[in-house]
Amino acid sequence: MSKVYVTKMEDAFEYKDWGGCIKFLLMPPSSPLKNVSLEIGIFKPGEDLKPHTHLESDEIYYIIKGEAQLRVGKEDLTLHKGTAAIVPSGEEHYLKNNGKETLEIAFITSPPEKWWLLERLEKLENQVKMLESHKS
């Protein structure tokens, strides 16, 4: 059996509550990773990722396609395709697609954020309960 883990974008869990669409591509517990996660953000022109802070996690932003305005604390940066930026833990940050095309961005977080997992688990449990209630 191979030790390589492979996943596809179309199989990724999608999260849309914070703006745009974030696809959880590689993260525990749905992959063997324990210390890092990879999400892909897709934002239409004008869409943003709400201001937030990771208390325990550092995050790398890498622009795959498009252009983004990134605010970290009070500093504003414009990121273009092929650009990476580090957001240290404890820093409030905000992202907006200020370009004319869809923004595709990789978020690499270490350690992975636990609250995403808890919220995802809660949503899945609610879906299971709803399905079970329809069977009765």
C-alpha cells in the first residue's frame, strides 16, 4: 500500500461562511497530516475573506491566480500571481480580491486550525441527524 496521499479539488470540503469559497484540500483528520493544512480559496472580483485572527497558527498565503489586497494588522499589501506572504499567529488579517479576474489562493496553516474541524464535525452531525429523521 502506498504512503502517498492524493486528493482532488472536487472532493474537498467547501466552506463559504467567511466569504468566497474555501476548499479544505489537505487537513486532519481527512488526511494523514497532523501539523499542517492546505486550503484553496476561490474569490470572485470584489469578494473578501472577513477579518480574523489565528491565535495558534502561522499561515502562508500563495497567489495561484489573480490579485489580492492583504491587510495584516495595519499594513496593506498587494499580492500578485506567484507571490507568497506569511501571516504570523496572533495578527488580525483580511483579504480581498481587488482584481478583475477570479482569485485562487493557497492557504498553508501550521498547526491546523482546530475550530474548522469542530465546526465541520458539527455540520456533518446535523446532516446525519436530518437524514436519520427522514428514515423514520
